[in-house]
Amino acid sequence: MNNTSNLYGKKILLFGGISGIGLATAKVALEEGASVIVVSSRQESVDRALSELKERAEGYTLDLTKEDRIKKFFGTVGKFDHMVFTAGETFMLESIENMDINRAKEAFNLRYWGAYMAATT
């Protein structure tokens, strides 16, 4: 732990901090002395991430397409110093002829409106 780091003692909120880039960011933040909060829509993903992160880590489940739940969540976690948004399901690119419009809308709702609501709440 680096107590001269700019992250030392900071609280980092990671939407999607349960795998990939989000989990890697959480690990580095912890190494730099921050505490982290990881958020996912699935409890089992949160539990798996917390088993890797161990100390100074909390986890929550949250549906990032529901504005009322996002507002309630921010009331629960309180103040934080930094927010990272990497949330999103596995994005499968398809040809436009084969794309299911409802599936495309769901991905957009999470990746765009979810990030927007988190940033503006």
C-alpha cells in the first residue's frame, strides 16, 4: 500500500467493478490505499469480486436501468471521491440485419442512460 498515492484514503465507487477493466481498476485502487465499492446487477458477481478484493472493499447489487434505485443507492453509500463506470453485459456485435432491436435498446439503456443517471444523481 502506497500512503503517498493520490488515492490513499479515498473512496472509489465502481459500477461494473466485478470483472475485466472494472475489477482490475478496483485492485489497483486498493493497492494504492483506497477503499472500493463494487456494483453489479448480480449478487453472485459481487460475491466473486469481493472474494478477490478482500479488505477495504464493499459490494452492492443494483439495477442501473432504474433511476429510483440509483437514487436510493447513492443515499446508502454516502460520499465518495471517484466514480468509475464500466458496467455492461457482454456486448455481442451482430450485423444490422440480425440485430434484435429490443436487445440493442437494453444495451443502450444500461451503457448510456445507466451511466448518465449515475453521473447526474
